[in-house]
Amino acid sequence: MTRDQPIELKAGGTNAIGRTLGLLADEWTLLVLRQALSGETRYSQFKEALPISNSVLTSRLTRLTEQGLLERHVYQDRPVRAEYLTTRRSRTLSVGMLTLSDWEKRWTPDGIGDEAVARHPACGRDASPVLTCRACRMPATARDVVAEWGPSGSWRRSSPEAVTRRRPELRVGATTSLESRQAMMLFGDRWSAAVICAAFRGVRRFTDFEANLSAPPAVVSHRLKVLGSIGVLTATQDGQRSHRAEHRLTEKGHGLFPVLSAFGDWSERWFAAPEGPALIQTHRPCGERFLPRFRCGHCEGTLPDTDLR
Ligand SMILES: [Zn+2]
Ligand SMILES: [Zn+2]
């Protein structure tokens, strides 16, 4: 695999969305990656920053290296010591990681006061990302963007391709600093991430989530409950039958659109299905294909897609 080239996917197989969910929708993977993008390279630095076990850290570093997001570089022979360097593939996730922490800052009750901020190199201010349309340069929200499946798109092909053994349950309830990181928690779980993606595609009912995601009913109902308790989805009852309830994105839920846009753009850039993209979006106001571009909330300059530390 050439690190700067997209990974070629098999015709008819899991598409870019499913591969990205399978690879990144894992809480430890996101946390390790965030530390790596903030400049940490050594095993001991990751251990110091995260309450992570040796086996979990080793498995995540190995997988990130196999997938071309980190590069293992031996800097000492006896004893062997290696460092893990970011690659272009992982550095282009910088803006996506920034949208995650920006959402947390806006929508998590306790905020994240002591969080190191990413600076926009051009103006030196806290790089608060504003999602805009690459074609017309106007700010964009989920309500202005229409999505349709592209040639490699379908529910089946977008289903998260599991690459790690999962925790049995998604944790709920903010008790430690890590657990109060709602965005990490939501996108660190492949099923809750998949439910959020489906909600943005207009899926509302339990049975449709279940059928479209090919997920076990208990998993779907648990994730809907968590997303409801966090206030990302709200359920409207239709009659007395809970399975007929409609689950709709709240304002807080709609606030996740920049996150989906950033990670969606990354996925199509780095995973190439032979048929073409999984999703084709149109920006309604200008009528052009919607591709995200992020600009700085302070100076309005374009944020680089890499190296926002
Ligand atoms: Zn536009
Ligand atoms: Zn700026």
C-alpha cells in the first residue's frame, strides 16, 4: 500500500463509508489518533495521556499502522524503541477531529474547559471550523444539502466493517473526563455512528434503522436510547406503539453535520470503490455537488485540511 494513495476497495464490497466506520468508529482508535495528531509519537506518551491498557494501545497502534494512518519508525536498536509518526492519510483527519471537539465545546453541558485548542496558523486564533460549500463558498447546514447514494452506495455496502472486537455496551453517563466526551463516545461506537449517519439520511423509525443497518434489534434500541438521552435524537410517539415512534435529529443532532461531512469527505478521498463514490450530495442553494470546505470562524480564511494542532 502506498500511503499517499487511496486504498482500492473491491467491486461490490464494503464502500468508503462502511470502511471508515469500521476503522475509525472506535473510541480508543479516535483517542490514540487525537494524541498522535497533537504531536505525540511514543508509546509512553500515549500511556501517559490516556487511561489505556497495554494490549489495547498495542492493538490500536498496530491497526493504525496497518491502515496507513501511522508509520512505525525505529529510532533505537538496543533495546528496540519505535515511534509512531502521522502520515498524510491521518493528518487529513485533522479538520474532522477539530469538528468533533468543536461540537463538544458547543453542546456538552460542562464543555471542555482545559482542552488544548487547535490554532489556525494564518490568524493564530482558536480554529473554530465553519462548514462551507466548496462550490459557492457559502456556509452549509444539513438542511441545505440533499444526499443520494452514489454508484457504490447502498445500506448493505455502507454497513460498518468490523475490524476490532467490540466492547459489549456503549457506556452512558458522564462520570469521568473521558466519558463526558460525548462526540468521542458517539463516534467511538460503530453502531451509534451508523445510526447517526442513517438519521441524516432521513431514517426515522426503529424498524427502518434495524433493516437498513442490518443490526440486531437490541443494538438499535440501545443506541436510539443513548442518542435520545444525550439529546441528539428526539422520539415522537405515534399512537401507543413505541416501535412506531419517529426518531428525529434535534438541533444538537444537526450540529453533527460538519463532523459527518469532514469524515465523509475523508472516507471518499482515502477509500476508492471501483464504481465511484458511496454518497453524492448536492448543495441546494447553488445546485452544485456539495463537497465540504472548512473556514476559520474568526478570520474566515480556509482551514488547511492537515496540521491543525
Ligand atoms: Zn454551494
Ligand atoms: Zn483564522
